[in-house]
Amino acid sequence: MILTAIGLMSGTSLDGVDVALIETDGRQIKSLGPSGYRPYSAAERSLLREALADAVQIGRREARPGRVREAELAVTAAHAEAIAAFLAQHRLAAEDIDIIGFHGQTVLHRPERRLTVQIGDAMALAKAVRIPVMHDFRAADVDFGGQGAPFVPVYHRALAQSLSREGPIAVVNIGGVSNITYIDGEDVLIACDTGPGNALLDDFMHRTTGQAFDQDGRVAEQGTPDEAWIAEALALPFFALPPPKSLDRNDFAALKLGEVKPADGAATLTAFTAAAIACVAPLLPKPPASWIVCGGGARNHTMMRMLRERVAPATVESADALGWSADAIEAQAFGFLAVRGMKGLPLSYPTTTGVPFPMTGGVIARP
């Protein structure tokens, strides 16, 4: 049975809310509909940054210390606005949508403590938009000892099945954190976080230039990476661990560049992200023949060039070049996952999150 779903994603880059429509039976993609975006304001981003700092105090999933509760209200309101604008723009009614996949905003991810926290009030959202909302996708996985991330591999596999090319294929999402899905035929699906995505770079740009991010990689393009610093950072134990493995947005926040020019700092952090992605190749069964990049990093030309240099002779291309949507792919994925969750299909696997057996997940809030 084909269902119509709206997927929502607010990533660790803290840039805004992505919205995407998808028609699927939870196994195959019938069609990809339009997508939309609702940016966070400067005040909302500032609140989320403060909430991330306060979230380190969280010891149980329900706790909302400091600014976290206020941020949850803001995240919920932003998502409701995003849905309302999307429906109006595309002349859709609430009755046209079977389910919404609501990821929420991750503020803490500590799977070693069986703890992952995504803020956002699903019940309030369901009532505001009058559509059932599936949420809490990661909790069951983490409760059973899984990493709880990455969670998009089953969707990447569905997309890759539409390509007629030899494997292995690596789909890389460069958001705040970078993750990879390794696909080789029907049976091999491996995934893990690879290291920082845009989070360190965005924080550095915000701190040193006041810019939210390095547009197109223009600042990094003018700088020189500090290869010694990168080599030292890559010596951290995480990078030698085999998949599956996952990260919190701030796991590398303690890494300091020292006093550097903005261009050199941006170049170093951009190269670090590319090198961390390339570092996963020796940990996979075979080196990927092609790398497909989605997320905000796909728009960073300097990051894409640096990744090409590090994984050559494999090809590196953006999801947009294949007719996919580099920006909407994660939102589409949570629409897809919502339908899978409704049907009790697995969302995660031992080879993607380390969970002991294939696990479904998600909780439905009904208006």
C-alpha cells in the first residue's frame, strides 16, 4: 500500500527545517514530491546553541534543563510553521497526508549511556497540523544497545537501487556530523558516522567571521590546511574503530586550532572533514567505486574537491547530479522511515547501528 508522507529534518548544523514529500510503501519509492525549507532565525540558532550547552546535563531522556525546554517549544513552532507553509504553497490539505516523520532536533547523543535526546513536542505538532506524527525514531535502537545513528541507510539503499551502476556505492551525508552508507548489492548494507561534517567549520566561521557557514567553500579555498594538525586529530581513537559507530555533534569540540587566519582555519577544518570521510574506506569490505555526497557539504566546492583528492580514483559526485536532492534527502528519509515504522519494518540493522537484530521504531502521536 502506497502512503503519502511528509518528512522533516532539523540537522546538527542548526540551519533550519527541511520538509519533503514522498510516496512510498516503505520498501520502494513510488515518487518524490516537492521539498521546502524554513531557516532558523539568528535568535533561534542562538537559542539552540545555548540549549546544546545546557543539554550536557541531561541524565534521562525526559529532562529539559536550562534553555532546553525553551528550545523545544521553538523547534516545535518552527516545524509547525514549516508544514503549514509547505501545505499552502503546494495546495495540499491535511487529509492528503497519511503520516509525518518528525525527527526533532538532536541535543545530546550518548549511546554508550543508552541515551539519545531529540527535542520537539510531537503531540503539539500533530494537533497544530492535524496530521498523525511519527517521532522518537532512535530511542528503541539505543535502548537495545545500538548506536542510534546513522538512521538513513535504508533510504539510501532504496535510492541506490534506482541506479544502474556497479558497486560498491558509498552515500555520504555531510551535515553537522558526517555519515556514510555503504551499499554493495542487495545484501551488504553498512553504515557509520565518519567524523565531523560542517559543525566544527560552522562554529569556527561563526566565531571568527560572524558568518553562519563558509558559502560554497570560498573562505577555505583561499587558505592552507594544517596537515600536521589534521594528522594529529585523525589519531584520535574514534577514527580507527570499525563500523558501526556514531557521534554527538560536539564530540570534537575540544579540538582547538589556536590563532590562525580565518582562511587557514576554514581550510584545515574542511580538509579534516574530507580526510575523516576518506579514513573509513580501509574499514569497509572493499573501497567504494563511487561516492555520492548529500547534505550541506555537497554545496561546499572546496570540501568536494578535497574529498575527490583523498578517495581518487573513485568518483565523487553530488546527489543533485543524479537527480536526487542533496538538501532534501534526509527529510525524505524520515518520511520513508515513518512509513516503514507504521508497517513494522526494520529501521536499523546490526551492520548500520550495531543493534543486536533488525529493529523497527518510532512512536505515533495522533491529533
